[in-house]
Amino acid sequence: MILLSCTPILYISNDMKHLIIALFLVLITTSIRAQDEETAQIKQIFDNALTHQEAYHNLEYLCNEAPGRLLGSENSLKAIEYMKQYFKALGVDSVYLQEFRTPAWKCDTSSVWIIPQSGKPVMLHTDALGPSPATPVEGIRAEVIEVKSLDEVEKLGKEVISGKIVFYNRKWNPAFIRTFEGYGNAVDQRAHGPEKAAEYGAAAVIIRSVTNSTDHFPHTGNTHYPNIKIPAVAISTLDADLLSELLQKEPKTMAKVFVDAEDIPETITYNLIAEIKGKEKPEEIIVVGGHIDSWFNTPGAHDDGAGVVMTSDVLRIFKELNINNKRTIRAVVYMDEELYQSGGKAYALMVKNNGEKHYLALEADAGAFTPRMFTINASEETVGRIAAFLPYLKPYGIDEIKAGWGGVDIGPLKELGVPLMAYGTDSQRYFDMHHSANDTFDKINLRELQLGCGCIATLIYLVDKYGIE
């Protein structure tokens, strides 16, 4: 026997059909209209960013009137004061300084002379690493030992290294497509090379500049001294090649290293904070920012004057377009990312002590080149919600929004549970200039800088309006 299953048939009247269709069309129309309105608002943001040059002129001032903005320097304070007055002129809701104390370091001059076994001494293009100690007034003269890695120093041991000048000369690997990966693959020589050489009794250290360019610009940067401090300098890539070639011909070649620098036990400095209060949830704070300090040898156009002016421009755009932000939008101009990262630490401590709720923190510290991406250091769910904004940004050059790096200055906020984001650019030329005298205002492209202002402002607008919960 076969049993047949009977399913009741739902009868829908013509009137009901017409009502359902009408409701469906209303929903579709409403959705399209909302999307059109959003697209129009974002176009207004970019129209504003691309037709205004305040960020460009602010950067021009920072580079040309206050170069070498290293922590503790007069120009670092001059730059902070300039940006404070700029924010006040914008008419934002509040502008204030966050004072903090931190050790500092300064360098007046440095030099390296090659002293070959035959021929005349040759002066190289040199900058001290921070925070290198000074040499004696007469400098340090010793035989040069070339190595390609920290492991090689360990293998050679004290018997070979003691009393010598260690020369780290591992070249940047050009096979890395993403230049930040190439940098990460080579920077250990600068960051930890001097401390490793000091362990084995080296008198001083010379490093090949951490850059993929071949020129006469030395690139400075931070090195870590947990225990013994010895003088350390960077030489240009062309000079590194010259020294290496000479050592192959004359292995007993000597060098004379001179550094005039000093540690400063304590200095008073400031982060700068400006904000537009939220209209619905003012207690939830969205932070954007960059670091205003630069190394002593550079105007710091791409690193990171550009980050400061692009994130500051978010407040100008919101003000001029009368965007009614739900949450508080705060721009922070951080001091001291380069030496001790004390500004970011001081800011996070203030946030913790004040019991502030930070909804999101975004950092711009990758130059002012063509916009390419945003990266997110947060939970998988948060990454997914922010990545959903990509269709709005794709027409303006953003190809990716994905999990990744947050930033140095905002890094301490991670312990407070704050989602972190970084603005990313086409960085192929970034390390040609990074930490060198080559990082000048004339290397800034107005259009690329303006696009960066628009991309960051749009991302903040979307996060504020739609949330990331």
C-alpha cells in the first residue's frame, strides 16, 4: 500500500499579493536611496579633501620651519604649538596638551673615516643611531670586522670581535614585494646589532643603512641597549659597498668613528589632543593620530609629518561638512614614537586613569603615498564588520581592509581592549626616505596626501555612523 502525503495549499488573495509586492518595492527603494545618500556623503568628503590644501600647508610648515623634531628639541615643541593653534582656529570643541616627562637624547654630530692600509683616509656619509653614547673626543680607531648577521658575531666570538669595530652589512632583500617586510627582514642589524656586538667586546658598530635605495643618504633609527652601550652609526648604502670592497682587498682596514651625543635624564614634553564631541554617544571616543617627532637628521615629511596632518584633517572635514558625529572624534598628535615610544604609553596611561572608553584607534605612519589599505588589529568579528565598508572606499583607491598591524603609538591601547587600525599606502618608495635627510617636503605629492585625508575621514565617518559591534 502506498501512502500519499498531502500538503495544504496556502491561498493568497490578489490584494495580499499586491501588498507584499508593494512592501518589497518599498524596502528595495529605501535601501537604494540610503546607499545613494551614503555614496553622496562620501563623495562630499572626498570633494572637500581634494579641493583643500590645509594639510599640505601644515606639512610644509612642519618640514621647513621645524625640521629635526626629535623628542626634547626646540623644534618638537615649536611643531606642537603650531598644531595647537591650528586646531584652535578650526573651532573644535576642545584642544589641550597632555604633559609628561621622559628621558631624551640628542646628537650634535657624527663621522666615520675609513683608514686603508694604502691610500688616503676617506670620510663616509654617516648618522649616529639613537640613543648611541658619545665616543671620546678623539673618536674610536680600530680594525673593522664585516659581518652579515648577529649569529655571525656569536660564531666569531670575543677572540675576534673584542676591541674591533663591527660592520653589519647584510643588504636589503629586494625579493620582498611589500617593503615593510623587507625592512623587517633587515632591521635586526640596527635594532639589536650594537647590543650583540657589545656582548663580545666590540669597541663600536657601523651598520649598513636599512633601506632598499642605493645612494649617499645615511638612515638613522633606534637601537636597543639593555646592558652595555657602545657607539653606533649608520653609513649610506654606497659607502657600505665601498667599505666592503676595501675590506676584501685590505682585510686589516681600520676606521675611525666619532659621535657627539648625550643622554638627557628627563625632559618635559607633550602630546596634543583635539576633539569634536559626539552628539549621541560622546563617551565613546574614536581616536586618529600620528607622531610629530622626527629624527634629528630629517624634516620628517613622510615619517610622520604626513600622518599628523592627514589625521588632523579629519576634524577639519567633519567641521566644514557639518557632519553630526555620534561619537567623539579625537585627533592625537603623539610625541616620541622614534626614541622611547613614551608618548603612546603616556596617552594610554591617561586613558586608563581617566576611565575613558575608546571605541577605535587609528594610526597613520606609512607616509603620504597612494592609499592602498587599512589593517586591523582586533577580533575576527570586528575585522569582518570594518571590512564590510570596503565597497565604499574601493572607488577611491583602497583595495584591502584586512587583519594586520595596528601601530606603535596606539599599541599600548591594545591592553585596554581597544580595536586598532593602521592606514596603509603604496610603500615602494617609503624606505628611500625613511629616517634620512632625503625625507623632505618636496617628496610629498599633493594629490596623494589629499586622497589620504579623504580615505581616513571616510573610514572614521563609516565607523562612527554604523558602529563596529
